[in-house]
Amino acid sequence: MKVKVLSRNPDYYLRETKRDIHKVPRNYDPSLHPFEGLREYTRALNAVKLERVFAKPFVGNLDGHQDGVSCLGKNPQHLSLLVSGSYDGEVRLWDLPQQKCVRNFRAHDGYVRGITFLPDGQQFVTVGDDKTIKIWKTDLPDWGEEEEPTNTYISKSVIVGVSHHQKEPMFATCGEVCQVWEEDRNEPIRTFQWGVDSLHDVSFNPIETHLLATCASDRSIILYDTRDTGPVRKVIMRLRCNRLCWNPMEAFIFTCANEDYNLYTFDTRKLKQPLKVHMDHVSAVTTVDYSPTGQEFVSGGYDKSVRIFEHGKNHSRDVYHTKRMQRLTCVLWSMDDKYILCGSDEMNIRMWKARSAEKLGVLRPRERSALNYSEALKEKFVSHPQIRRIARHRQIPKHIYHAQKELRTIKLKQKRKEANRRAHSKPGTVPFVSEKKQHVVEEQE
């Protein structure tokens, strides 16, 4: 005689502990869930609304400088250390987790023009208006010792920028000419010049380490190869570029901040036109820095705002601002891809979250899974007009709003004028010039 009984595994319906959630059996047959799409859309709408509710990007500020902040430097080996220089020649070292200054000293007479760390993070280089280059130790001096640089180099001309090689003990400076120095020599080992009266920014490529780029006062961007005796290529823009930054993950890509309110991403193999024109600033862009992932970069300018761009998008994904923040002189993206630091004219250094709605600290597994589910829903419905509108909306200061409106009117007027000229001229006499090609004058080799 056979007896059939129903049996169930208790693991399918019993909780391991009282703190666990109750297990509910689910049948994923689509025919049993006719309203699944509507439910997911409602959840996506709630997720994007909650993201804007919890978007509080400001973390804190570092105050202590007696004059405007001119430059920032991040340590490649230690996340918690930041170095800043100001217009009065003072250099300060900051402990970021505690948000306090751990060391300060007068490094130069006049502006501190540039700060860069050596690859090992044990020393950093500063340059100033007093025509000196100084190397300082990162560690605090011993009790009773005075603040003295480990090495000092004297230049024959004013230096306005510095960048250290990623692997070798050498660094490059810019001013009237571009010079390459070795740490154990007091004279530059190589000098580059291409008919330009001054250079105001220099940057070593972090991947192709022999490649060097500078921004010049004649509106050009010049590329150098430290293995050659002269410059390699040059591209001339409509207006001057203020700052240049290489993509840390793509060897040939760099982005420059321009005076014409835009940023331009170039490929060094094809300089005749930029890959992307990044628009949204309403005044001159003074500084730019890439995230460690190479997927995003941050910029700041005279419009008193910080903007975050995705490297393949024309418009910014986020904008940060405060009432007190004035013109920005420098921005940095932290090495852990979580924070952004900016220095401005009113003597403050501000810390922001790289993703404004991100929760700081450790996430529990259930929190992480819920956030991943929300992100997947937002990505699924990203093209829906209501969700796209909420995700894109930002509160901006009144002066930026009116400036954007004015710039939009000017661009529409120029397009209308060009269309009228083309309509009333012989075919082909008024050619169509794309937005990318409008801003590049020529490329020289």
C-alpha cells in the first residue's frame, strides 16, 4: 500500500533569524502580472524623485587661508591628504577626514602658481612668482626644526605651472618657455619653444608618459615629446584655453577649459576638430580635472559654479553652487572617485560629493540591492519624458539662469542670420560649418 504525502522544505518558507524578512514565493509568469510595467514605471518615478530629495552634495569647507586659493594638489598615495596654495604665498596641508589644517608655511613671495606631488607621495613641488621651484617633504618636520625645502631651483623666468612625470624623477614647468627638469640637477635638461611669448599651463600624460601638453597665450595647445628636441603638433583655437587635463584611462584623449564658456575634448591623433564640445557654463571656464575612472570630469569657472560632465555628453549631468562661493580657480576629483574639491577667490576650499544623492558610509546588503534595483529602473525608463524632466531639473542661481537665457537668444539669432544668408545667396557660397569645426582655427605640425 502506497501513501502519498505533501512535503515542503522548511528552508523555502522559514526565516533563518527573526530579523530576516519573510520569504514569499513568487511566480514570474508574465501572464499573471498584467500590470507589471505600470508598477515598475511608478517605482522608477518614485526613485528619481527620491534621488532629487536626497541630493545634498555639500560635505564641508576648509577655511584658514588669508587670501584666495590659487591651486590644489592631491596625493597619489594617500586619500586623506590635500595641499593648497594661495595668492599670498602660503601653502597648507589638510587632513580631509577631520577637515582641519595640519601644517602651514610661507613657501613663496607672491602667488603660489602650481603644486604637484611626486609619484611616491612623499614629497611635493611648488612654483611661485619669485622664479623659484621648491620641493618639500609631505611629513611634518621634527620638533624644533624649521620649515625648509629639501631642494630649491632658481629659474631665469617667471614660472606659472608645473607637472611631474608619472614614473621618472623629472618635472616640467611653463612660463615664457616650456622646460623639463631633473630632480638632481639645478638647470633644465631640455627647453621647448614655438614662437609663443608665454605658456600658462602644462601637463604630463599619465599613460604615454613622454607626452607633454601646454596651453599658450596665442590661443594654441602645443604637444611636446620629451624624447625629441622640439614641439610635435599645435592646434589654434578661437579663444584661449586656460587649463588642460589628460584622461587617465585613454592615452590620446584630453579636455581643455576655454575662455568661450565651453570645454573641448580632443583626440591627439586628430586635432582638426574636437571630439566633443561641452556646453553649459555661462562664463569663462578656468579649471578642469578628470575622475580616476576617466568616465567623468569636473570643471569650474567665473560663473561661480562647479559642473560635472560625462566625457561623452555635451551637457553637464550636475551643477553645484552656494551663495558665498565666488570665482573658481581650481578643482580636483579625489582618487577614490567619491569627492570633489574646489578652491575659490574667497579663501575657502569646499568638499562635495561626486554623486549628490549617494549615501556616505557602509551600505548594508539590502540597501545596496534596493539602490541597484532603483538604478536599473531609472535606466529602463530614462527616455520617458516625465522621468527625464525630473532627473535633469536643477535649481540654479538667478544670474546663471538669465545668462543662459541670453546666450540661447544670441545663438538662435546667429543661426537665423546664417540661414537667411544661405537662403539669399548662390548655392554653396555660404557653407554649413558644424559646431565642432567653428572653434578650431588651424592645426600645425
